[in-house]
Amino acid sequence: MQFVAYTQYTHRLIASIHYVTGGLGSRWNSSVMFLSLSPLMKRGAWCVIASTMVSLAVLLMRMRGTIGPSLRHDHQLLRRPLFKLDLSWPKSPELFTGEVFGVAVNQHAGVVYVAQRGDNVPKVLVFTTDGDFLMAWNTTTLEMPHGIFLADGGSSNPTVWITDVGDGPYGHCIKQYSPSGKLLQVVGTAGKKGSGLNPLQFDNPAEIFVHDSGEMYIVDGDGGLNNRLIKLSKEQEVLWLHGEKGQGPAQFNIPHSVTVDDVQRVWVADRANKRIQVFNSVTGEWLGTWGSCFTEDAPYSVRLTPDKKYFVVVQLNTNQISLLRAPPVGSIGQCVVASVIQLAEEVKPHLVDLDLETGALYVAEIGAQQAQKFTPFSL
Ligand SMILES: *[C@@H]1O[C@H](CO)[C@@H](O)[C@H](O)[C@H]1NC(C)=O
């Protein structure tokens, strides 16, 4: 059992108490408590944190019917990759001027791309992983960015892929940009929604994952005509697809986020079906479904931690970031929640990305109108 509580202070989340216990059956045989506090913390917030900690400790002792000495550290639990909020990122949060729908990070270039929506706002803001502001794009070829993905294959000049769900002349397609926002190519048919495969058309394409090989996985879409998972070759020929709306295996209802692991498995957040579906990336064969973790709220994002041990899945309506245990090769099994970060109400986390070097997690928050950085604990 775990809780992570956040207090809110001057419109930003500034502190977290992480309280973790583990046990077998009804016997709690281990517990650990730790605290992370921002340097910006003010005295009032300290009091809130301190009193919450004391209450939690008292609660635990009551539940155990014992006092302090039986609390002991369990390093197994401490090694779990829980995250803490990095309040120093970005250094100029006032630059967020719209609703933040997507975020993408590249560890080689040390850059974070943030996609936002709104009238007369730059659709993409670029920061360093240290939080310095680099640039705002001037392009007029973006309407309503949804998913954003940095493809690089190890280069320090990643190109930027964005899915656009707008209804105007630049909408309903997927675009590749240079790092500074020069349009390089359009996948699909700009401005014309549809289900065609030749030429390709999309309707509210939700997200794209581009492999180092150049092969692409597209989820299409975010509540439009289509409910498809499409794999394209580097030359943009359809290699395989699943395109039926429904609740059965390999059918979708709002396929919203997609990622590919190192062992040829494609993971799709099948949002309105409240499940994650898994496919073989080479053949497209359906491998399994996880649903039991999402009875309360649907998965919106799916990404892997760099050690490939956990999936990071956000749930927008319950304002949660969940870490799910990644299954071993050859088995999908049932989903297991390893850890949850509870965000404040109305933050509405939407999509995420992870720095594959440091393990830092970036979260696009529609309600809070910002992107936030969380760094992993390694105790
Ligand atoms: C956007 O336009 C401004 C003003 O012309 C310019 O200074 C800036 O460099 C441009 N940004 C990018 C990313 O091209």
C-alpha cells in the first residue's frame, strides 16, 4: 500500500510526502517513510508537511497496534523508482501560455519540447533538461498539437514529430519538423480527415512512435472516425494495421498513446476501453490486454522507464501518475501497480515522456497549463 501526497502552494506543486508500506496479506511486515522538500519551501508549507507526516505515522502505528520500534527500513522498497517533483524546472514557468497537451525529451540533445494549444500562443516551446528556455516556434503550420515525439537515433539534432488534431488546413495529419520548427514533411493528408490508406489519411491522430529504423507506429485516433493502430515502413507503406472499433482483442476505442519496448512489443493505451493492449511489433499479432489497473480511470499515456522495469501511465480524470511493473519477455500477465503519484485536483495529466539517460519524467498537464519534471529517487 502506498500513498504520495502533494500540497499545492502558489499554484505550483511544491512538496511531496512519500509514504510507502509493504506487506503480505493483512500483516504489514515492512515500512519506510521518506520526505522530499523543495528548497523553495516556505515555513507554512513545512508545517503542513510535518503535521501530515506525524498523522500518517500515528495512523500506521494505530493500524499495527504497535509503536515505533517495529517500523523498520526495507531497502527493497526503497529501491522502487518513485519520483519527486523538480520545482526548479523550468526556470521560467510563466512562458507556458496555453493548454499543455504533449511533451517530449531527448537525452542526447538535452532538450524538452512542450506542445501547447491556444489562440495566439506559440504551439511549441523548447527548454533544456536543466530548465533553461531555448526558443518558441514561429511556425503557422500547427493547429492543435496532440502527441509529440523526438526521433534521433542517438543524434544531438533530433527531429520533432507532432500529431495535429486541428480542423483547418493543417489539421488531421502528422508532421515532422526540424529542431527549430521548420516543416520537413507531412504524413497523411493535411486538412482532410478520412480513413484512406493510399493516400494516407487520419482523423485526430493521437500519437506517433518513430523507431530508430525509421519505422513508425501511429495511433489514430483521439475520438475521430478511426480507431486504428498502424505500422508504417520508413517509406510510409502500411506494414500492418488493426482498424476495428470495439471492445474485443485488437479492437480499439480511442487508441491514445503508443510505445515500443526492446523485445518487439507495441503497447497501446486504449483509452475509452480502459485498457492497455499489447502487440508483436513485427507481425502485429495481438499478445494480451491489461485492464485490471484501470477500473477507475483510463490510461492516457504509455511510456517505459529507461531500465525497462516500469510503464509510466497517467490517468487524467483521477490526476494520477501510475508506475506499472513491466512483464518479463514472453508473458504479458496481469498489470500490477508498483507506485502511484497523486497530483492535485484539476492538474489533468495528459501525456508523458522520459529522459532515457537520467530517468527524469516529464508530464504534460492540460489543467495546470504546464509541463512538470519529476526526478527518480535512488536511495
Ligand atoms: C521567431 O521569430 C522571431 C522574430 O522574428 C525570431 O527572433 C526568432 O528567432 C524566431 N524563432 C525561431 C525558433 O525561429
